[in-house]
Amino acid sequence: MLKLNASFSKKIPVAGQDFSSQSYHASVEVELSDALEPRQIQERIHETFKIVKEAVETELNGKSQPTNKTEFQPERNGNGSSEKASNKQIKYLTDLARVRDISVSELNSQAKKIYGADSIYDLTKKDASKLVDSLKTGNLKAA
Amino acid sequence: MGTLNDYRDREHWSYSSLNQFLNICSLQWAFQRFYKIVPKFTPAAISFGSTFHRVMEAISSIRKEGKSPVKKEATALFNDLWHRQVKEEQNIRLDEGITVEDMAKQGQELTACIMDAIDPAEQVVSINEPFAVPIIDAEGNSLDKPLIGELDLVIEKNGRKVVDWKTSARRWPKFQAKHSLQPTVFLYAYKQLHGVDCGFRFDVVVKNKTPVFEQHETTRTTDQFNRMVELIKLAERMVQHEHFCPNETSYYCDSCPFGEACSSWHRERSKLISVAA
């Protein structure tokens, strides 16, 4: 009897908190028949790893039910989870913008231009995170 | 487009919430928004104001298309909307001696009055523009909650102005617009949204026997915006510590839908304090 252990972990930054991250990890142990060919074992490893990876991604994106598809599903509008950015996220965004001398109206314009959101309060969590990253890396500058 | 209802889903401050807390009665605010007591009734004046707003929206939409609204149609619209509102809202409480039909007649007269005062040279820029903006103090620190609301009307004529529609039981004192919190809140939001200063005007129809139309213009400075933010910070600290105080002389007391809860508030509070002690 062969034992296969597949695990996948992913770290993501916590919006609004410098130097912080959250780690998501899943692992699965399955038993395989001794009679499997090397090619079959390779296939089982691939399939098992895919299941674990999908499970982590699913949890990260707030989906409780796994999907049957092997590839990760594109989110609504292609912009990530549709859940709106939290007040804390927006506060962090505006605080960062202030330090870089970017006004709220400029920030709103960027939110519209890049993500199609009417204002920073219409951004999704993911898009707000991306905007935070742009501010941090200096890709977004005062007009 | 984000709607006001979308913005209401997050914790927020709004003009009506701030005005209720700071100027009307913080205990009424707490009953409605903190303890979430179901109000016993809706004062008729609130429903009446709401109908009036809907009529003004319709009139302004026609103006925005470059057309002239017809007075007869506008007054008929008030009549229809008012009767529908009375039918749909379960617990409207009318003032003593006033009937639904009295109010329908008054609403039509007020609508006719404001229609006569429309300036065709004014360009309608936007109607019911929802907003959510961060609240930032003079030092640049933003609060957790945003300021949300909806601008009734924005017009352009010799500069841009935010206009708010009001019905009033009496003529406005000279300095009411100058001291009102509403222009401060709305002009602060406008500046955050558009990056520029803007004027403010109240369009008021007074419910006299023969209705009177008044316009009150005002502006606000950055210093007044900073003062508003400090008031909000103060309100937040009061909420955090549940420091709610009944305004015993508020003009709103007689028609307060939380009157019952208010009258027993001090007895409940004494019990809580004795238990805690």
C-alpha cells in the first residue's frame, strides 16, 4: 500500500495591516494501490494536489461548496469576490492616500478608471487590496 | 452605480443620524439606531415630506431633460403618491384634527407654489446623487465610518449649488441656513467627491394658508468642516459609552415614536445601575 500526502498552503496580506499575513493550509492523505504504474501514480498525485489547491482557493474566496471544475472559477466581473471592501480597508486606503498627497476625489477617479467602481466604497475587497498595493508601491501618484 | 441603500449596509454616519443625535435628541437616536426599538408609528409629517421629495424628483427629472414640467400634472402626482403612501404605510399618525385629505390638499398647494418659483435658467446637473465619503479630521486622520447620504439636487447657474427641498410649518428665521448642520455635511461630501467647493441652497415651501416659497443660500468653510468632524468624533465617544441624554424640551417630543420607551427610560436605567453596583 502506498500513501500519498498532498498539501497546499497560501499566504495573503491582511488588508489594512502592514507586515501581516494570513496563512491558509490544507493537506490530504490518501492510500494508493501497490499495483499502480508510475504514470498512474503521477496522475493521482496531480489530481489530489488539484483538489487540495482548489479547497484552499475556495476557502479564500468565501465559497463553502467545492466545484466540480478543475480550474478555478473566474469571479463575477473578473474583479474578485463581490463582497464590498470593509470600512477598515477603506480607512487604510484613505490614510495611505493622504500620506501620498492623493485626495479622496482622485482616489475615487482611480477606483472608477481601474476597477469601474463609482467610489472607493463601491470597491470589492480584492480591488481595494489591489489599490492599496498600488499606493504602497507608488504606482498610484498624486495628479 | 452605488445606491444609498448599498451604502447603508455598512456602518455609517449620515446627516439625519447626526442631526438626530446632536440636535434633536440623542436618546431618540439611541432608541432608533442603537437599541433598534421598533417605532410605534410614523409621524404624518415624515411621510408627507417623503411624498413631497418624490414629486420634486419627478419635476426635476423633467427639467433635467430640458422640458418644462406641467403644474397640473405635478399636483396630480402629489395626490396619487400621497394616497398610495398612506395606504402602504401601516402606522402613519396624523396630527389631531388633520385628515389625509387635508394633507393631500396642502401637498398639492405646496407643489403648485414651488412650480411657480422654478427658474428655467437653472440647469439641473444631478438628482438624488448618492454619496459615501470618508470623514477626515483637520490632522488628516480618517474615522472608521463613512459619511453617507444623497444630494437632492445639484444645479448650475452662476456657479454650482447643492439644493435641498424642505417643507416647513413656519417661515425660517434669518440665520437658520447659516447654522444648519445639513449644508456642512452635504458640502463636505461634495468637496470630497468632486474636489471643489460648492454653494448650498434650501428651497423651502412654508405651509401657510397661502403657501410661501423661500430660498436660503449659504456656504461653508474648511474650518466648519473640521468642526463637524470633531462633533462626529464626540458623538462616537458618547455612543461608545452609551451616553444618551433625553432632550426634554425638543420640539419633536410630542410626535416622537419612542415616547413610551422614553417615559420609562429613567426607571430602567436606575435598575441597571443598581444591578451593576
